[in-house]
Amino acid sequence: MAVVGNARTSTWRQDAGLDAQRMALEAYGCAKLFAEQVSSATVRPTLERALDYVREGDVFVVTKIDRLARSVADLCAIIARLEDNGVALKILDGGFGTGGPEGRLFINILGAIAQFERDIMLARQRDGIAAAKAAGRYKGRKPTARNQATEVKALAAEGLTKPEIARRLGIGERSVYRILAAAAV
């Protein structure tokens, strides 16, 4: 039996949050730890590797539900995948898991609440943007990546990987891919 941890933050700017998750998972006793800094709304290659890594009898540990899944449907799919492989899920924040029917019920309820909170936050954000646009105060986010296209191409020519380029310039990996794909055309 292995105790396998998974940590996630949405962006590279959340290093402290990722470090805190790693510390909590290591303190719990995770022998193997997977960590990524990517939005839950995108493909999560490290989570996929973690789910492929765990075996029957293992315990898959995360600090919070919202670090694992983006919706109740996503959460249920991940739990089903773990359970199909004989792997238990443990959520440190709250100290519960899929070890019994009560834990599965609690996880689903908390997953629904987390999804509800996210939906409310996104609705408020949309309302705020609409109000700012109506008042002529909304300019949108400044396109930082496009302004660094020359640096992206130069670093790529030096042989740096796309994730290294993104970290060095403080831009998203997808932006690096877009810039280099446009340059190849």
C-alpha cells in the first residue's frame, strides 16, 4: 500500500499555496507526491499521471476537494476511476475519504458546495465586468505574452523548454505554445 499525494494550484503565481499543500501531504505521510500549477479547467497531465500511478490498496490524498476537481461531475468521475482501481481517496481538510458510505456522501455534498461557490464567484465576476464595461472603465487584461514574443522566440532558439520559457518570462505555457506556433507558420 502506498500513500500518494496530489497538489495543485491554478497558476505559477501561487507558489506559497503549492508549497503549503506539499508540506501538508508530506506531513500526512505521502511517499510519492504529484504537483502541478495549472487551471482545473484545462487538461491536467500531472493528475492523469498520478491517477495512472496508483494501484489497488493505495490511498490517494489531496488537501482540499477544489484542488482535485472542478465540478461534481469531474469529482465523481475521478472517484469512480480511483474506486475501479481499488484506490481510496482521502481529503485532508476535514479528514474524510471514500472509505465508507458516509465519506462518499460527504465528499459529494462538499463537491456540490464547492461547485456552487465557484459558479457564484464567476457570476459576480461577469456582473462586475459588465458594469465596468457599461461605465467605460473596463480595459481588459493587458496582453503581456504577445509583448514578449521576441524573448519567447529567442529563449526557444537557445533550447529552453516551453515550461521553462513560461516560468522565466512570467507568462502562461499556452501563450508560449501560441507564440511559437505562430512563428512557425
